[in-house]
Amino acid sequence: MEESVTVYKITPELRKAITEARLAKKMSQKDLATSLGVPKEIINKWEGSGKGLTGIYTPSNKFVVSIEKVLKVKLPRLVKIKT
């Protein structure tokens, strides 16, 4: 019997919402990264910005909540995918 595993995936709506909220606060990716205690490259990968990137990394739910607190916005949630 195979066990299913739940994984979470970042949606295009969440990537866009993070980017738009960050820009509305006039924050750079580096500013947001510093506030969250992560490298700037992580924000870049969450947002899917840069050449060929499409949101290849998914923040944990903990980070989604932290981003909401820093940017003072409500963000879409990650999508559950059962494998």
C-alpha cells in the first residue's frame, strides 16, 4: 500500500501577490529578505523573478505568515498536492 504525501506548491497568484505587496511598500527583495532573515535569492525564487525562474521555490506556511506580517497584507495560501 502506497502512502500519500502532502506537498505544497506556490501558485502564480501568490508569487504575484508577494511581488505586488513588496513593491507597494517600496521594498526591494533584499529589504524583504533582511526582514525575514533569509538570503535575497530566496525571495527572488519565491517570486519567480529573473531569467527562466517561475517560482521554483515554495515558502513554508510559516514564511507566508511572516511575509504577511512584514508587508501587512493577506496573501493567497499555498496549494496542497497529494503525491
